[in-house]
Amino acid sequence: MSLNKALVRGVAIALVSGVALAGCSSIPFVGGKKSAPKTNVQQGIGVNGYLWRASLDTLSFMPLITADPWGGVINYDWYSSPQAPNERFKATVFILDTRLRADALTVTVSKEVKGADGQWTTAPVAAQTESDLVNAILTKARQLNLANAG
């Protein structure tokens, strides 16, 4: 019988302790409402909106694969111009900041050419191509910014 009393007494102590701790909402996982951790939620996109819009507008002739406005990455698929069907280009735009700055933008371009056997092979991209695209996007972004300001 003493074992039974000890068991009942242990359960009673555990219950009383649990009820007492239930009011302590500052102790994690014990009582009270569990509130979600505070996070800094940012509304809109995570990068400069003018650079984002200008990138989409400037490269709108290329097929879009993915666009991540929070991460600032835009991937374009292969594009061949009608004037040069044996070469194709692919581009990726990285917007690295929320400010409208030249160093907040990077563009990478890949090029392939079709050989006589019909296979695409990697080819070097002209050194000025990426710079020209960055400058075109920056110019468009500045125009959008000025149009919005006035």
C-alpha cells in the first residue's frame, strides 16, 4: 500500500508543478500562448525596384526562366536572333542591393554557337557585351526613377 501512496503522491506533485509552471509563459514550451519568433518582414521586393523593372524591360526579348524578386536573381533562357540563327545567348541578372547604384547590378552572359554537325558548343562572349547590358539596365532604371519622381 505504501508503494501506491508514493505513486499517487508523485503524480500529484507532478500535476501541481505542471499547473504552477503553466502560468510561466516566459519559459519556452511551458504554458501560456506560444508566440512566433519576431521576424523582420519586408513588404514588396527585396531589391531595388527600378533595377528590377529595368532588367525585365531591357531583356524582355529573351525568354524568362525564373525571376526571384526577394533574392534579386533573374534567369533568361537561350535566345537566338533571326539575323544570327547559329549563335545563341543566355543571361542571368543579379541585383545585389536595395539602392539604385551601379555596383548593385551584375549581368552574366553565356554564348553558344552551332557547329556544322548541328551541336551547340560554348563560345567566348565579347568583353563589352556584359558591360553594355549593365549600362542599358542602369540607364533605364534612372529613367524610371526620374519618371516616378516627377
